[in-house]
Amino acid sequence: MNSCWVTQQQKQRTAYFDNWNLKLEDSSRSGRPTEIDLDILKELIESDPQLTTRCVAEQLGCSHTTVETHLELVDV
């Protein structure tokens, strides 16, 4: 059996370059941001140290993992 299974991601990549889109930069994406303002994060944490990462994420409009990542950068 010599069938070749092509994933959806491979199809998308092929279509991307078949349309002569040869830019290698990241294109803009929809969804929640992965970068947040550290000053705002610090202000939220200082105003209520009992906030969970999920509550902070909801207020900032990002994922809780983004908050967790950026908490390491904030000196609280």
C-alpha cells in the first residue's frame, strides 16, 4: 500500500505558496494577544494579590497561560 497521506496543514502550506505568497514574515492572526502590558499586569496584581491568573486573563483579554508567562517578568 503506497498511499501518501497529506495533512490539512500540508495542504494549507502548499496553497499558500502556490498563490505566489513568498513572504516569510508572520501574517496577522485573529484571537487573543500573546503580549500584554506589564505595567497593567503589575497594577492588577498589586491591587488584588488574590486574583487568579484566569481572572487577570479575563480582564486583559488574553489566555491564562499568557498571564503566567508574563508574571515571571513582573517584579511584584
